[in-house]
Amino acid sequence: MTLDLNFVRSQFPALDSEWAFMDNAGGTQILKGCVDNINEYYYKNNVQLGGSYEPSQIAAKAFNEGRRKISTLFNAKSADEIVFGPSTTVLLQFLSKSLVGQFNKGDEVIVTTMDHETNIGPWLELEKWGVIVKFWDINLDTHTLHLSDLKKLLSDKTKLVAFTHVSNIVGTINPVKEFTRFIHDHGAMVCVDAVAYAPHRAVDVSEWGVDFYAFSLYKTFGPHHAALYCRMDRMLELDNLYHYFYGKDKIPAKMEPGNANYELSYGSGAIVDYLVELGSRANENGTDRENIEAAFDLITDHETRLGSMLLSYLGNRNDCNIIGIDDGNNTSRVPTISFTIKGKLSDQICLAMDKHKIGIRFGDFHARRLSDLLLLNQFNGAVRISLTHYNTMDEVERLISSLDQVLN
Ligand SMILES: Cc1ncc(COP(=O)(O)O)c(C=O)c1O
């Protein structure tokens, strides 16, 4: 069984374009179902929640439905473990703020140099409270994080380790379950940035045992909205960020000061409807969760084929330096593929590709510490081609023939 690309592409109206969209790690196209849900909410349910009158009750039901569906995408045990917010950046800032009460002067937090600044900056903020922040460095030979390096940083003062599931530059999948077990064995919590992972593989927070895990729905086929999972025991311990008369047990609302966006929360539920429908084509009688997993199996197969084609082209050039795993058949990488070309500037490459109507991107992608370590500045950053499951082999062929003209 292979991915039904006709069905897939029919669900994304914006793909009916002369452009090939290959900046998906920046943001994916949105599902028609999400737009329809958002419209439906505005046209039919746009009242304030919490009223006794029927339309307000219906609106609350829709909002809760969005949260319940997104909790299935995380495989969370309860919808109350899901916090909505405008972006992963904001959600992790909220998280660090709501953890302050649990940290003492001299406690330690570890962040990585592989991460986007979203999962570094909020933890550095804790230095104001006397928390010590240490950096777990990426290994520059393998472009991976090694537990042996982390081990040297851990101490009985370590309270939390923040790391990325997949770097938005490197594309290699970090073994979250193994990292989490190791970190928990040392008595610390984990906070995982899954923004670059969630569009490519099934998320399973229950299986991995993570404490905190977040990703952006606008990079996972939905609207500009994001979700943070806080495992229930952790959720209950977090400080209340909302009004004083909301106590710590007012979950998850205490983490959504001023309320989460209703229409986008409801709208995001259609991401799950889509994945369930996609998976049910391979797995007719499955539960919603089983169908989500079946959908991601199909997605992984297809994306591996796309990535493999591009990596083999780039790998055959003797002027190309691919960042991360360069073997396209390796399923521990997602098709977020960054590279530099000897003697060429990345911005110039992207500008030239614009003329071919192929949307790609250059830069440090807000993972500036990583970009500096990889010495990308001399190229004005890396070129990043980030494919997703709605891209086709024909598009990748077009990409390669355009790259060939631009690079030669
Ligand atoms: C890996 C990673 N983490 C975090 C972010 C930030 O997400 P948001 O825009 O939702 O704050 C991005 C955005 O590019 C990202 O790629």
C-alpha cells in the first residue's frame, strides 16, 4: 500500500499552484478541513465560552473537541494534558515561567546547541533566578547528540534537560525514548521540541514517557497555533499563569492566560480527521490512534523515497556538503535537507531557485548557535529544502533539474 497522493493533494487547496512548496519546515500548507472548521466556528459558534446559553455551550463543545482530537495526535492519556498557544516559542516561554517555583538557586538546566532558540532562550531566562544553564554540544563529526557528552554535564542539581526531537537544520531523529529514560534515571525532567518531527512521524508521548513535548500546528498542516503536552503529574505541579483565583488545579486553563484561541483550536482538530482518514485507507477497522500511526507509516515510506532521490543527487556532487545523514534510505532522518555548496552563497542559490518557482529557504533558521558551530555564516547560512508528504517525485525531479541549472 502506498500513499494516495491524489487524495492527499486534494486536501490542500493551495497546492493547486505553479509553485512547488519545499519550505515545509518553515510552515506547511493548511488542510481544507482546518479552514472549513475555522469558518464554521466563526459563522456558527462565535460566542464567548462559559455562558449558560446554548450557543455558548455548543462553542465550548467545539473547543474541547479540538483539544481532545489533538490529544490523540500526541497519544496523551488525557485532553487536559494539552495546552494550546499561538506558537511553540510562546508555549515554552510559558512553561519555563510556570516552572520557576520548582527551581532553587544553584539548580541546573541543560540545553543543547542542536536546538532552535525556542527551546534554549526560555531556559536561559531562568538564570535570572540563580539557575545554572549548561550546554550539551552537538558532536560535529556525526551531527548528533551523544549521551556520553550529556553524562558529563548531569549532576544531582540537574532539574531539566531540554532537547530537540529533530533539528530543523540537521534532520536526524533523536532517540527520544532512550534520551528520556537516561535523563529520568538521573532524576531530571525533559522538555522536547518536536516542531521538526511531528509532521513526519507519529508522536507518542505515552510510550516515550516525556514530561513536556511541544510542536507547532502550522507546520503540521494546520493553522497558526501550537500545542504543548504536559504529563498530568507535571501539569498539576506547574504554577498558575492565569488570574490569581484560578488555582493550580485549573488545568489546562492555568497555562492559557487570556484563553487559547477557540477557532484555531477547533480548526486544528481537522489535522487529526485527515490523518485518521488517510490511515483508514490502509487499516480499515482501526481505532483513530491506529489509523494515525498507519497514516504516518505511509508518510514515512513516501518521504523516504523523496528524500533519497534528493540526497543521492546532492551526494553525487563533489561541491556539496550535506548536513546530517546523507544516506537517503536511512529512516532515522526526515526529509529536511540542508547543505552548502563550495564557492557559492546560499542566498544567491535560493534567489536563483525562485525563478524556477520552487520555494526553498536559506539562513540559520533561528538555530543560530548550531549554525555558528557548523560555520554556516561563510555561506550566508545553509540552503534548506524541506519536503513533506504532499510533495511528489515529479516535483523533486523538477527541483533537481533546476538545481542543476542554478549550481552549474
Ligand atoms: C525546530 C523548531 N523549533 C521551534 C520553532 C518555533 O516554532 P514557533 O514558530 O511555533 O514558535 C521552529 C520554527 O521554525 C522550529 O523549526
